[in-house]
Amino acid sequence: MLEKAIALTNEAKPDLILLTGDYVTDDPTPIHQLVLRLKHLQSRSGIYAILGNHDIYHKQAKAEVAEALTSIGIHVLWNEIAYPLGKELPLVGLADYWSREFYPAPVMNQLNPDTPCIVLSHNPDTAEILQAWRVDLQLSGHTHGGQIVIPGIGSAALFYKKFVEKIPRKVRRRVPFLEVNVSVVKHWEWAQGLHRVGKNQLYVNRGLGTYLPGRLFCRPEVTVITLQGE
């Protein structure tokens, strides 16, 4: 699947490749095998990445994952601004929402509000906070598209959350699986696809990986986005 995703990406001949985090589950060691595949990605203006909550799960994981990606020429952004397509289109990469370093204001306030920008932010819930700034396109991941989707309706997690929230918290605490799956994101309605959040736009990629209980009607995704100026 990964080989096919890389091949499809290269066939698109992209100007820019953007990766939105969660390259490992908890142990960072597999990143060293992953970069042997990712090094085959091809882009005219480079490859940029942010880290997700799983990439910083262990104390040393952040550095190990970032260094491995950097070793193959992928630019890792952590509360940073880059200009791979020129000053007319800044690219912002934010720290993970669940990290202690998620402070978008010092980064976003550096931008000219009259200039369009792209923001990479792993957790789509950050779109709510980022409404304070102009974000022409926010790219996120984290949700795996909801993994289980009810055709024509949406992510099953949205309905699951409503069900679980009716269970008293003292009961939920005795069943960790219930509590953890509800807290993955607040806005399960943003689990995948394109959304308007205030004046901003959010696109959530379904990603390639999965987690228990697996995927149903939620195929892995490589997204090709064409930007058009007004």
C-alpha cells in the first residue's frame, strides 16, 4: 500500500509534498525503515512535514522521528514558517495540539493578513483556534478519516461519541477504551474531507495507517490538491 501511495504521488508530479504527522504508533524505531521508502518521493519544491501526537509519544521520539525525516531531505516544521513556493504563499507548520509547545499566536502573528497561507496542523480540532487568523488552507490528519464510516451519513465515531457521552463518567473511567476513543478529537464532523471553519478552509486527509478496530468504507488516501489564485 505504501509503495502504491508513493508511486501515485510521484505520478502526479507535485510542486510540493506535505506530510501531516503520525509516522509511528508509539515506539519511534520503525521510522528508520519508513524513511527508506519515503526517500523515493519526488517533488519540484521539496517535501515538508509536521509531527503528530504519536511521533512525540515517548520522550526521545520527537528528536528521533524528526532527525530520520531530515536525513532524507524532508523539512520538518515545528512552529515554523517556510516559503517553498515563494513569499507570496507562506507555509506554516505548527507543533502538535497535544504537546506543550502548541502556541500558534507567535507564529501566526508573523504573517501578513493580506497574504494567503497554508497551515499544517496535525489535529483538525485546531481549526477552531486558528479562526483568529487568515488560513486559506489548513491540512490535518490524526483521525484516519474516522476509520469506520456509515455510507451517506459520515463517521461512525460521531454517533459513537454521542452514545458514550450519555454514559456516566465514573463508569467510562472503568472502561479506558471508551474514554480514549471519545477524546481523539472533539469535532468528529471534521474527520475527513474539506470543511469551511469560519472564513478558513480545512482539509483532513484519511491517511494510510489504521488502528483498532480497523477501517470500513474508509479507504486510505493520497490527496492531490490544485491551488488556484483569485
